[in-house]
Amino acid sequence: MRWEGQTATHVDVDALPGLEERASVLESWPTPGFDGASFLEITARSALNRVPGDGFMGGSWTINPYRGCQHACRYCFARNTHTYLDLDAGADFDSRIVVKANLVEVLERELAGPRRAVDAVQLGTNTDPYQRAEGRYRLMPGVLRALARHGASISILTKGTLLRRDLPLLAAIARDVPVSIAMSIAIFDDALQQEVEPGTPTTRSRLETVRAVREAGLDCAVFAMPILPGLTDTREHLERAFAAIADAGATSAIASALHLRPGAREWYLAWLRESRPDLMPLYGRVYGRGAYAKREYREWLRERIRPLVREHRLAPVRTMAGTGLAAPPPRATQLPSTSEPAAASATLF
Ligand code: SF4
């Protein structure tokens, strides 16, 4: 394992930000009530990661409080990052969670430093900031407060209903800085959702969280993605999905076909081969050896979704360069009243 044999002064230049030093590992143990997960607490050396490309509002950053995710989505594109730690992209990713225990302290130090103009920060670009571990470690409130004090706009993407815990704080922060919240809800079939995303909150509870975000006076996007070929791309499923998203009061929506990048590809296709071998030829046609659905499929899917977008009065949502996360509203934007009808929007790609 890469961490073995390292000393207090050793720095691994290939390691992920915050995991360079073996000496930073504090504790690791199985934790009752967390489905057999182990939390590996580390002292991170950095909290902010620069987003490649131009970013948003002149500079964009990400923060990932955790590595690995108990939500355990079979299609998760972050799986491969666990292999950088010499942990596997499958069961280890789902159950051996790296926690940046000193994240808030490091973030405050970085924000106070003279070097960086941190205008926009995205949470949820790699792993879920409101995954189960957050219930135990409560890192997000400190992160949000630190960013708000600094004046940085905040963008959150999550499947975690734990987000509701922080809604009063987010509503207060949104008076001072732009806040963008997006719930990821892709599967509107309970049995399938439990199979494909076995550690996530139910679709119903995520839709209720969308409602709660709106009731807190904040906009809420829904990322209805990934759409799974042969499983969630039927007309009936998509109609149900967009109707439920609109009914929950989402202010915008975005949809996209499944990506099968290395790491996610092996894990997802292994599950598909086991559970739905009849669909393997379809995936062969749609993806070949590539990570992305072929253009013909994407166009077919777009045509299937377009009428639903019209029916539910949906229109484009702005996303941030580098990550595709929903962009925060401009600083001058007034927060909508929850009594107003949702001005919903959607982007398809
Ligand atoms: S919630 Fe997000 S980060 Fe967590 S396993 Fe699912 S796709 Fe990956």
C-alpha cells in the first residue's frame, strides 16, 4: 500500500491533495451504525483545489471533504480516484472513507492567505459532501461559514438528504453570497434505484429535500442524470421523472446519458452483466469501448426528452466550466419567493 513505509517527513508527490503525508493519518476504525464502513481520518495539507480551465467568475475552486462514498453508486465516476490510494475502486470506495478531519481549519488558513482570490467554490464535484460520513463529522457547516465570511459563492451537488440539516445556515448565507444547490436524482423506480445506488437515500426522500430547499427560500436544480440506457430511458420512466421533478418545485433540471469512464465502467458493467445480461449487447452498441454514449443515442435521447421539457415549462440551466455543476446565481439576483411558481429550466446533453 502506498502509505506504508512513509515517515513523518515523507511527501508522496503522486498522492491526492491532502494525502501526501503518511504522517497525516490519524485514525481508522469500523464504525457502528455506518454499515461496516471504516473512516480513515487524515490531517489534510490543503482544502482548496483549483478547477482546470477558465472557471466561473474569474476563478473556480473545489473542496472535497471525503474520499470514497457510502452512497455506493455503481456508475460513480470518482471510483478510480480510490486506486490512487492503493484502495480498490469497488468495495473499498464504498466502505473505506477518507475524512479530512482538519478541513475547516486548513480552509480558514488558506482563505486568510494573501495568495488566492477565491470567488467561487464547488462542493460535490468528486464525492458527495452530504454522504453518510458527514452526519458524524459535520464538516460542512464550518466549510460553508468560512466560505461565506470570505465572500465566495457556493455551489453544492448532492444526493444526501442530510443537506436539510444545513438549510437554515444556507438560507442565511444566501443573503450575503450566491448559493446554488442541486439534488442528483436519476432513477424513479424504487427497486432499480436500490440496486444501482444501494447506499443513497430514496428517490422520494430526495424529492422531499428539493421541496425543503424551496421552502427555505432557495433555488434547487435537479440533476436527472445519469440516464441509464435500456433501464431509465423509456418514455414512461422519463415522463414519471420529469413530472416528479416539476412537482417537487425544482427551479431547474439537467439530464445526460450515463458516462462509463474507467473505474465506473468496470464496476457498472460487472453489475449489468450479472443483473441484466440481456442489455449487454445494447451497451456494446451505445458505448463500444468508449466512455461516452455515441452521438446517435444522445440525439435519440434528446428527442425523447424535449417534449417533456416543454410540457413542464423547462429551459436551460447555467453550468460552470470545468465541472458541469450548476452555477450560482449572479450576485445581484434577488432570491425568489417560495410562493412564486417555479421558473424551471433544463439542459440536455
Ligand atoms: S453519490 Fe456521487 S460520489 Fe457518492 S457514490 Fe454516488 S455518484 Fe459517487
